[in-house]
Amino acid sequence: MGDYQQKDMEGVLFKNDEATPENKQPAFSGSVTIKGVKYNLGAWVNVGKKSGRKFFALKVQPWGKQETRKPEAPKASSQDFKDSDIPW
């Protein structure tokens, strides 16, 4: 799989088993390619203040740059998110 080329306008996310509210790492991380440029992609599981519905907050950064700061939004613990919550 080392020679796999990600197609344009596609990406992947993998569950981050080491993410905790304390270390502020994304619950999911991966990459996305947009117009031929590869980016890091992070996703945090949050809960809407009014609706109570879960959603993903996303952060895109230049490829290779690692940052663990969460985007500002209502927060939920990644432990509250179960694999069965993913619709596929």
C-alpha cells in the first residue's frame, strides 16, 4: 500500500485511540487531497448546544504540520462516540 496515490477531492479518516479530552487530539485523523495538494485532516466529535445532536468539527492543515488544538465549538468526549454512531 506504500505506492497508493490519494485521488483528488478524496480523503481518509482513521479513529485515534489515543485521543482524550485532556490531550485535545482529534478523535479521527487522516488526509484529504484538494486540487492536487495534500492536507492533514482532523475531526473532533461535538454535541450541539441547542439540538443535542452529535457532529464532527473539522480542521484542515498543510500536510505534515501537526497541531492538537481543538477548534472552538461545543465539545463532547471522544469516549461518548461509538463506532456504531458512524452511519456506514
